[in-house]
Amino acid sequence: MKNLFKIHSVTYVVLISVLFAGYFNYLLIIAFILIMHDLAHIFFIKLFKYKIDKIIILPFGSIINSNINLNSSSKKIFLISIAGVLAQTMLFPLMLFLYNSNILNHISYNIFLNYNKMILLFNLIPIIPLDGSKMLLCLFENIFPFKKALNLINFISILGIIIFIVYLSFNGLNSYLIVVFLMYKTIEEIKEHKYIFNKFLLTRHLSNPYGKKVKYVLKIKGIFKNRFNFINNENEIKVLNTYYNKKN
């Protein structure tokens, strides 16, 4: 259990800064929101019988590393990704009940309202690695070939970062630590695009590709994730076997 969690060094810096600034109430409420968000992700990961390898705790959330692979069902990944947002939405009536019951004071309730809404909307932005980008990728995977879906989400992520920076500039918000993190993750994803696609092909080669629907494509680059593909009229199992036998 000890090795499951890893607290990022930046998280310690932010925590110490917040405590010295006297925002302990804010810290507790934001931590509660983020914990509920992540517990929802964990619940669905476990529900679909995936294994959690590491949870990296960041100042504005966490990254959950699991054995979900590139060929895992888009429907399952979508449900795992949207779970955090749904959990946060369910917190609104719960906290309203606590407020109306005088269990939660006016100041704490307003802090919750502001930050829960802000974190919820932030996570819906289609920027890598936020939940919004994962949900959008799941949708793209059912419309476009996997390689094209990756290209599209990378492009949208760059566009999203630019819009986010402009929004922060006009509203005078100091969230550049988050911007740097998002830029780093997006650039990392773009640099590893070829590796990610090759890993996608390899996982299909090593496992039995699934999909009730059949898709006819001309090249390996046109393979769809949630389909059983026929590549130039040859089933993909045979094509991928030939492809990797040639490499070896």
C-alpha cells in the first residue's frame, strides 16, 4: 500500500505555501473534492477489473497509472474518465443538504461551490491528460482510425492550451504551474505519437482483436480500435502476424 502512492515534490511546495498563507479551510475542502473525484475513477477501474499500479498525487489532482492498455474498450475508458465528473456533480446536492442542516457553515459552502465548479469545468477541458481529453478520444476512436484519433486529440490539446492561456491572461489568474504541466504532458504525448501507435498495434498482435463490427481499411495505419479490421481484404490477425514476423 505504501508503494501505491507517490506524492510529487511540487505538491509538498504547494501544501507548505497554502498552510503558511493560512488557507487551511480551502485546503481541506479542495482536498475533499479531489479525493471524491479520484475515488470515483478508482471505483470504476476496480469495477472493470483493472489493476492500479501507482497513484501520483499532484497539487491539482492525481494521475492514476493502471494496466488499462491502448486496446481496452473505449466504452469502459469513457466511463472511468467521466466517473470523477459525475462524482463531483453528485457532491452539489450532498453539500447543499449539509448546509441546510447547519452542519456546513456559509463560508465553507461557498468555498465548496466555487472550487467544485472550477475543478469540474477544468477537468472537462479537452487538454491532455485531463478527463475531457480522454472522453473525447474515446468518442474519436469510434469515428476515426486510431492513428487519426490520436492526431486529432493532440491538435485539440494544443488549441485548448492556447485558449486556456488567453483566458488566464484576460482574467488575471495565476495558474502558470498548471499550464506548464499541461504543456509538458501534451508535448510528451506528441513526441511519443509513433511509439504509442506501434504499441497499439503490438497489443492487438499479442491479443485477440475484438469488435462486433467489421471495418475494411486499406492500410495498417487505418486500423480502427473498436472494430475487427480487414486490411486490404486480409483479416488483421494475419496482416499483423506478417508485419511482426518481418520485423523479427
